[in-house]
Amino acid sequence: MLKSSSARDSSDRLTEAARFHDYRYASNPIADGTLGAIPGARFGAELHEQGMTRTLPLDNSSILGCSGPATSPGLSANFIHICPGDAIITDANATSQLFFVMRGTGVTRVEADTAAATGGGEIAWQAGDLFILPARSRAVHVAGDDAAIYWVHDEPLLRYLGVEATRRQFSTTLYKRESIHDALETVIRDPASAQANRLSVLLGNQFFPQTMTITHVIWAMFGRLPVGAVQAPHRHQSVAVDLVVDAKPGCYTLVGKTLGPDGRIKDGERFDWQPHAVFVTPPGLWHSHHNESGSPAHILPIQDAGLHTYLRTLDIRFARAAAGGGSEVVESAG
């Protein structure tokens, strides 16, 4: 039986998008450049230190080949500068929004129709405070004096999935500066920390006891880099968008693909730390932190590791020098 012209047209429309790829060449599109690698980008503090009240996206979308703004495929990091007495609105199609106050004081007001559901309302903040807002949290931020906020959310992930964030998975939560530092000091005073690879505290949330992360998508760590520290290289499959909280010249991170016989990064790219600047650590690359400044420093890495932890794909690994020369890779949280 012959198909009618309309039936053939319908069949053509159903099949026109179909493609077939040789597995040998299509199974790893990153290797041949079809899927762009995540860049180890840097964004200086001068972006938010002057000028008008505005949001400044840390945008890598042109390199990533995706719609923007996007700092990584799943996260958008932004600097928000608010002049004294000014206000600015943030509103993203995101499941998770994280705000860290780099300088200044002010108040954030979550809109009335969402405040009751999110446990929000009004949040008074000062430098060093951090707070998170769940889905559907349109907010107005008012500065008492000149203020700068680091804002990270997962809208690029939802944009890629083609979905709207409608269900709130957690409530508005404030992490005050004093509480963050007290928690870090507790870790540092623990005798077992003398042999630890990192002196850091993970910011968690009661809604996520399995992943122990700040939201179900975002992971946040507040860490100290002691004087003279050379933290062993480590790697993970999440993207890290690292904010330097405070540091003196001489603090830096090395990032590279391979390790030398001594367990150190071979031919690494150096990212010098600048207070309130951001650099991106791509997934799967080794990175180590160094402090030759004579003063302790602090860093706030934000990652999409909440999602990776839930998917069991984070795969954090640390390197150390092996007995008899060479290096070995160990899976560890130490």
C-alpha cells in the first residue's frame, strides 16, 4: 500500500532530527574538542570595587558553547556591587542560590509571596556572612554602606535541562561569620587535624543529611591555608568556583593535568590569590594550594558537588609521595 503524501511528510518530520555516530569517535566529545573544556578562568576584585550598583556575571558561556551567563556548565557565579543606600534585585530560575558578603552591611528582603514558604523574610547581613535561598526566591538587597556580594546559583543547569524550579527543597538559611569561624576553629583545635590535608569546614544543612552539603546541588567549604602550607594535590569531578576571602601576596594555587615523581603537579598553571577575586578549577585536574606569604589565608570554594555527591560521581582523590620515590593516588577525605 502506498503512503499518502501527508503520511510521508509526517514520517520525515519524525525522523529528520535523528543522527547516528560511530561510538569510537563520539563517546568522548571533550577529547576532540566537540564539547568545549571548562576553562581555568580568573575574575579580579577590581570588577566589584568601583562603579555603579550592578550585577556582574562571571561569564564563560562563549567558551563553553552554551547560553549564558554561565561560569561552568551548571553554575553561574556573579559579583554584586551595591553603592551606599542603593538596592538591587536578584531573581534566578534556580533551585539554589548562595550569597557571601565580601564587604559592607545591609539587608536582604525576600518577597512576601515567598518569604513564608522559604522561612525567609528579612536577613540583616555584614561582611563574612553567608546565606542561601531556595527556588522561587526573588529578593531585594539594600546596602547600608558600600557592599559587595558573591552570588552563585544553578540556573545554567536548569536552562540546559529546560525546566523551571518550582519546588523548594530547603528553607532560607543564614550562616553568620562568627559561627563559620567558630566551626573552623573547632576543626583546627582537633588533635587529629595536625595530619589533615585540609583545615576546612563544610557548610551543611539539615535537609541534606546524606550528602552533608549546603544544598542538594551546591557544596560550600570555608578553609584556612596556614602559613607555609603546601597542601597535597587533589582532584574531583565537580567544578570549583573559588572565592579568595583573604590572602597576602605569596598565596597561590597550582592546577595541572599530571603529577611528577615527587607527587607534585607537573607543569601547573599558577593562580595567584587576590582578596575577593575568583578563579575556576576545572573538573578532573590536579590542584594544590600554597602559602608563602607569612600570613594565614582563607578561601571559599563553591562547587556543584552536592549534585555529584548524590549521583556518586564526585570521586575526590588526593596525591602524596610514595615510599621509595614516585607518587601514589589515594581516595581520602583527610
